[in-house]
Amino acid sequence: MSSHDIYAAAVAGLQLPAEWQVTVALRPRRRTLGMEVAPGGTVTVLIPSQADPDQVIRFVSGHRTWITEKVATAVRLAPDHPVKEFVDGETFDLFGQRYRLRFVDTLPAGVEQLPAVTAERVLYVRRQRPERVRRAIIGLYRQEGLAWARREGRQYELGGRIEHLSYAVRDLGRHRWGTYEGLPKHTTTLHWAVFGLPMPLVEYVLAHEQAHATRPPGRAHGPAWQRRIDSWMPDWRQRKTELAEAGRHAWLGEWKPRS
Ligand SMILES: [Zn+2]
């Protein structure tokens, strides 16, 4: 048996609750045993070289309460992003409103270009291949989002004496809603998917980055940065907490064909 298998067998012998997914990983550079819980709840026992299997057993047994709590939190906070199918009637959130997707082959009355959202809460998109539908909808989020950011960002530029700031809206992956890039770029960038979230959360992401754009001294989220955002948005901590929850359910562009 490899040393990995010996440790795995030792942990399996503990008969931990079946719903826990516990794995072992050899970490030759570690000096002590450790444990980590990934989003979703998988537990990994980190084992340094030469660890005694009995020691591993005692370590894991001694952390039962800790594991219980961590797994519960990890499962509760696991990402749960929707996967769209791009079918008529499917809903899309934009600027705090919910729109129903409707495919069309020609411009509907009163609509000047596609895609478009209307006051009747319809999202019109030209009937085309799903990859193109996806690109068209994300393009709409980016275009509308950029116009919003430029408009709403202005108050912070004035209040924070920010000059010559640029804005961008693009895909920032799965871990960031916004970013401020310092000179020479001097750009506030928001994730297009932010615009699918409730407006108070979109406003928080913008204010957060604009506070960075004032280039306060000290650490990125240090006292000077906090004073700045406190003055702009006294309830930002509450919004940050809500963003962590709402963000788990945001559409990040995933889709699959209807089965
Ligand atoms: Zn930040």
C-alpha cells in the first residue's frame, strides 16, 4: 500500500458520517497536520511526510466538531449559479427587473435594435444559435452596464476628486465583481454579471471600486479606504454580506442545450 492509501485507510476506519466527503493529501513540505474544507464541503486532511497514521486518526477525531461546523458553512455558501437553456419564457434579471426571453425573427414594433429590453419586461433576442444568443445577451448587459457605471460613477468622481477615470464592463471570472486598476490604466471595471443582482448590491460594487480609485493611502481595504466608503455608503458592510449570498445565485453566463 502506498503511504497515501495507508492514511486514507486510517481515515476510512474512523467511520465518519457518510455525508462528509473526506480525502487525504500528502503535503511533504508541511511540518504539521492540517485540514481544509473547500466550497461545497469536501474535507481534505493535509499530511506531512512521516506522519504516524495513529496521529492522523487522533487529529481527525479531535476535529469532529470543527469539521461539522465548517462543512455546514461550506455547503450553505457553495456557489449555485443558474444554467440557462435559452428558451422562450426563460427569465433574466437586469437592473433589478426580471425579463422574459422572447425570440423574434424581425424587429418588434417599437424596438429599434436587438437585443432589447422593454417596459413590458420582455427581453427580445434574435433567433439564432445558442452561443450567439449568449453573446448577444451578455453584450446587452455590458452595454447597459457601462452606460450605468459612467453615469452613476460621476458622483464619486466629484466627491472623491477622481480625475480622468475610465470605466469598463467585462467578464471578471467567478471570484470578483469589480476591480480598480491603478495608473496608468486608472480604470474601474465591473463584471457584466453584477447587473443581474439587486441594485443596492450593484451600487455597492461600484462604490467599493470608486473608493479604491481615490487612491487612499495604506492597505487596499485599510482605514483610509474604509473612511472613504463609510462616508459614501454607511451601510456598505450589510450590502457586502448580502452580495456574498446573492452572488452565489447570479447567472455567470453558463448555458446548456435543453435536454
Ligand atoms: Zn477592494
